[in-house]
Amino acid sequence: MNSPDATPNAVLVHDRWRAREAPDGDFVMFSDGSLSVMTLSRFCPTGRLHDVRAEEWQWREVLRATAWTLDAWVDVDTTLASCAYAGRRALAGEATDHGGIGWVALTRDDGRATLEWIAVSCSSNPFAEVSLNAATLTATSTLGRVWTFPRDSPQQVRITADPAYPWPLPSQVRGPARLSS
């Protein structure tokens, strides 16, 4: 990515990653230099607006930028978890100098940890556990929330478990839903 024909943002991404820095905010930064700005949305089925058991959380992409400048960067200096699978490595941790902001990254397991993408969430506690398979990167925050990132489209991340709820989230329920009266 540091070849003369690489885009300036792509070079910036890799330089910042090697310095263990990432955007400050709720972002997914890709190795090609594009940036996805995210917002957390809560969804609730009609008619069940006040039933927390019906809530479903999802990160939604607000905009995707191919040219951008950022004034604020955070140090992704503490790695709390790592997992390798099929030539890729998932890393997770916190930005300790910035109030414990959570971050998750997918890299190539090539000895240089070449970045594919990094997700930073000011809305999350640090990530203390991470797992990786052919389809997803799953990270668990120190609060116990389970975030599921599709490997090839991390901006479609979902919170698939939350310890604040003593019952399964709707996205965890298998089979047809049944309502009792």
C-alpha cells in the first residue's frame, strides 16, 4: 500500500496503523483508505415499543468516505485479545489514554499485521475477547456485549448478545417466534 500509486488515504491508514493509531469516534477504517462513519441504532417492533426484550441493536453506516481528513486520532495501544484463522488475525483491545475506547481489527497474519480494517467505537467498553472464523469476527466487550462483524463488511456489525438482558435478544431466538397472551 505504500507504493507511489497508492492513494494518500491508504498510505495514511497504514502509517497510522503502524503507529498504533485509529480514528477517534465511531468508525470502520479500511485498508484502501475508505472510512465508514457509524451510528448505533435501536430497533423495536411496532406494538412493542416499551418492551426491552424486543429491542435489537445495530450499527448503521451513516456515510462512506473515500477522501477524508481527521483532526483526532486515538492510540490503539493495548491489545487484550488475539485470534488467528486461515491467514488472518483478529485483534481487540482498548485505547487506554482515551477513556477505555474499544477497538477491533482484522489483519493479515503475515508477520507485519497488514491491516484490512479497524473498527473503533467510543460507545463501547474495551474488547477483551475475540474469535475469528471464515465468515465473522466476534468480539466481546468488558461489559459482556457480543459484537458480530461480518469479515468482508464490518460496517454491518450487530450486537448479538447483551448481559443487560437476562433473556436472548430477538436475533438469537431460533425458529418461529411465538407470542403468549
